[in-house]
Amino acid sequence: MKSDMAPSRPTFRDVGALLRQADAHARQAMAVGALVRQHLLPDQAQPLREDDLSLTGGFVESLASRLTEALTGDAGLASQLARNAVLAHAPTTRLLLARAIEVRLNRQSGLIGLPTPELPPRIESQVADAQDELSEAAMAVIIAQSRFLSRAQSFAIDIDELPPETLHGLVRLCVAWLQDQVGADPLLLNTAADALLQAFDERRTRPHRLMRFCHLFELPRTSADWALADTGPSLTMAMLERAAGLSADTLFDMVRDPGLARLAVVLRACGVDGDVTARLLEGVAALASLRPDDLPLAADLRSITVENATRLVAGWRNMDPLVPQGAGW
């Protein structure tokens, strides 16, 4: 009789077990860029979701094509640049994987009662008075989200999805590779690179528009702001990025954890109530196709003190290569 019963949800013997699991996942995540690079090159070895890898590969090719054309005027070297420069740049690889995960979560948003991921109620409700600054910010987010998800359908991504410092490093790596391996004119390459970087306007990017909306609406303010069906995955992660001071690629990488232990600790560090955290984790698990039985119990989450969680997240923030540098909105 007992053998026919479904396995019971694992419980943590103490809060320290959950915290240790979350910290182990955080440290393993630092290798994500290398793992993605291994998978997208022939020597595939580490287990990552095939749909995430496929979309990440499309993003790599899309980005390489755009950069090759901008730097040389011809996209003919895009495939080589993708392998030898874009995939070799760890911050870019990590971020493109995070964007692929973000797309996947948005595509599954119907599972949490959000049929149109571009129009979460929290944002749509603000589009009323075109003269209102918050309304304008909401419309800007909707337009940017629609473009992001639409482009992803074609395995394409805009260059402005990269943070300025990541884009700068990637462009310089591309210039060095083109100069060393193809013999391109260094003066022309550097002139083209400078023009590309000078034309980049962070204020017009989708990540900036999400953060600006959070800033203007002062999100998160209350526990109700963490209702996933009202905010959608992209805005929820932007709120968490603002509250926790961790980069978006690190936060989206947390969705890869079977039990979402890291995400649980971050939410508690932000002062989110244990029961609210439990509901949010259940929603994220549904979007990410994770087993709900692997999630920590609400009682375990309530046992995590804000002080302990904050101390742990501070250590992760020091390891985060793309930790936000402060408000720019």
C-alpha cells in the first residue's frame, strides 16, 4: 500500500539546509557561461534545456550578424564571429541564456492566468492618460516587451538587450578578433566600433524601460506587487533586480534550480513574507516546468530570517559580474 503512494514533499531538517543548497547553486551558476559555450560548440557535455540552448544559439547568431555588419559592412563573417568572439565573451553568453529563459517563461504565462505576456495587468492598468509620465512609461514597456518576444519568435535579439559595459567588452573583443584573424583595417574597425557604441542609448532599451517603470511606480511596494499573474515574469524579475541589487542574468539563472532555493532566499532577503514567497515560487515553478513537490514548504520559508538571507545575498552580489551600478533612470 505504501509503495503506491506518491512520494511526499521533501522537507528541510533546518533552515541552514535550505540556505546551504541555495549558496551551492549560486556558486555553480558562475560557470553557466562556459557551459552554454560548450553546448553551442560541438563538444556538448553538460545538461541544460534544449529549448533554452536553441534560442540562445539563435541569439548568438543574431547578435554576431548585427555586429559583423556594423563593424565591417558585410555579415559574411557572422558565423565565425559568433563562434570565436560572441561565444568567447562570458558576460554576453550568460546574458543571452538569461534572455532565452525569460522568453520561455513569458511563453508559458497562460499557465498562471496571463494569456498575453506583453500586457500584464499591472502595466496595462497604467495606460490611461497619454500625458501622464507613468502611462508613457507603461506604454514604452509594452512596446519593448512586444518587440522582444516577437523578435525571439525568429530567434533574433536586439543589440540593446546587452548592458552598456557588456556591449562595450563584446565589441572590443570582436574588433580584436577581426583584426587578428581576418586582417581587417584596424582604423576602420575602431571607427566603426566607436560609432556603434556612441549610437547606443541605454534609455531606449527594454531593460531600462522595465526598471524605469519600477522606479516611477515605486515597485515593489506591498506584498500584492508580487502577484505573478498581475506583473508577469519580466516585470517581476525587474522588481527583484531593483530590490535585491542582483543582475537580471543572475536572477533568471535561478529559475534553473529544481527547488528554486536561490530565488527563495533572494525574496526573503527583500523582506517578502514567507507565504507570499511560497505562492510566487509556485507560479515560477509552473512557468519553468518544475516539480512543485521540490519546492520548500511555506513553513521553511518563514523560518528564513531576513538577516540570514540578506547576508547570503550580499555574498552572491559580490560574485555577480553584472551587478547593477545604481539608478540610471
